[in-house]
Amino acid sequence: MLDQNSMSEHLAFQLIPVLKDIAHFKDATTKQYLSCNKHTLASFGVQDERKVIGHTVQDIDSVMLPHWGDGYASGVDHLDDLVKVRKETVNRNEVTVTSDGQIRLQNLIKIPVIGFNKTVLGIFTFTQNLTHTLDRDELYKLYKNRYNKDLAIVHFIRHLGLSKFFTIMPTNAELRVLLASIIQDNYKSIANYLQCSTKTVDMHLSNLRSKIVNGDMSQILVHARSSNSPLVS
């Protein structure tokens, strides 16, 4: 991915529409978005760029606060200020949340756009989605860190594309058994993986079947193990 100490405003505006992940450009003084791509709009849950262009991250926060949580927008402003003052690129990994409540691990790069007088005119930001590098257990931990236990399960199941298979959401213990079942092939190996008894595994699998459409566990396992499913181990 592109990573350099500074760049021109012209290059920033050229790159934004063609980059395949979130990318945008802000005025360094007003902190208003001056350009963004479709991936940025999608992350904010909007389709009309007029709801972003000319606005600040604090304006966006009024909509995204339930997902971002307290302090996220201020943290973005702080990073932009850091880039502006130091005239240096910021490159780091971070966990954020999209407008649909989905956890996203991303590499975030912010590059100062410097004018002829050596002042920072703007901040060019782009990201790379790294969520696919997490295994299911790691991803589930991030959901539990972000949401209460019930919402964490709902959003995590949705992230894996498994919501359609459930008539009732599983408990945390049942979900852990399900995750183990995706990568283990028998009760004993599941029990060893979770450090519990085979009787406990049997109980949770029985409860899971009562919450799955037609009680068919195989449909979930096939889907989760398929190449089209997120986070195949």
C-alpha cells in the first residue's frame, strides 16, 4: 500500500476515487472533509456524499456515536492534529466499527499534504481492512469488548453470515462450542479444545440444534467452512 512522508493535494484527489478501501481528504485547518470515496460513505452508512463533504468527524459522530462510542471522533481529531503539527505520516492498526455495527480491524495511514510554503494544507487518510487476518475466536473477543454480551453475539453471528440459520440466538457458551465445531471434527476434540467435558459439549450442541432452523447443524458448519464464508480458519 501507498505510504510516504508527504504528498501533493493533486495526487490525493486523484487517488481517492480509485483506492479499494476507505480514503478521504480533509482540510487541515477546518477539519472538514473535502473529498471521499464510496468506501468512506459506506462506512458512515450514507450514500449521498453531501452528508460528508463540508462536514467534520464531530458532525459524523452525531450519527456514528452508537457504533464508535465515546471518544472515537476526538481520537481522530487528535491524530489529524498530530500529522499537521509534526508534518509526519501516522501509520497504525486500529479497531473500529462500521455503521451496521460490524467490527473492523484496519491499518490506518494519515499523510500530510504540504503546500508550497511548507504548511500542511490537508490530511490524506486511507485504510486497509485487516479483519480477515483474525481467526473467529479473536474476532469474537473484539465483539465482546465492544458490546454487551447479547449484542456481541447478535453482531458476531451477523458478521459470520450465520443469522439466517438461527431462530433464537445462542448463548455465549453455545457459541463457543459452535466455533470449536467449525475447526474440530468430534466431541472429544471439541472438549479438549474448550477444556471441558464431552457431556458439556453434547449438552450445548443439543441446545444449539433447538435454536437452528430445522435443527440442522450441518448447514451452519458447511457454510462456515466454505470459501465464501468470512474468516475461514
